[in-house]
Amino acid sequence: QVQLVESGGGLVQPGGSLRLSCAASGSIFFSIYTMNWYRQAPGKERELVAAITSGGSTNYADSVKGRFTISRDNAKNTVYLQMNSLKPEDTAVYYCNAVYGLTNSHYWGKGTLVTVSS
């Protein structure tokens, strides 16, 4: 059984910063998984925000490039999303996702709410 638990969400003013964390536990060899952050805003589809492979390669949605940074600490089984220069349109529930393609393994966290508002 694998659990992904997100934390770090909250209310922040436009221009502010937040750091999200996602801790993995259970029967998961964390370091081999690609870790993703998705978000879903009210009335919109879930979208991929950032990804980091087992080798450390990263990829970002155009809307967050230059503002968000994804990183991972395999010793702590944790992936992070540093979010700077936040905008109201970044308001969403942010979900952590773990993927291992060779076994088609997918895991999701329950999400953490980020609200950007003055």
C-alpha cells in the first residue's frame, strides 16, 4: 500500500510564495518514480504543473515556467514544489502523483488547496 500526502497549501497574497511537499510512504521504491504535481481549479480540468524524473530532469507547464521549481529528496521520499510570484490564477487544489511506467503504477495524493487572493 502506497500513500502520498501533500502539505504546505494555504492562503497567500498575489506575489507571495508557498512551498508544497509530498511525502510518500508504504511499499514504494520512491527513487525510481517520476513525480508530478498537478492542479485543478474550480470548473477546470486537472492539469500537469511540473514533473521530475528519477534522474532529476524537470519539466514545467508554460504558465509556471520561471516561477515554480520542482525538486525531490529521495532520502526523505519527498517531492517539493516551490511556488514564487503567485498569481490569482494559480488558485487550485494541487495534487501529487507518482508514476512508474514499466509497471504502469500510478499513485495520487488527496491534494492540498492553494488560494492566491488579496
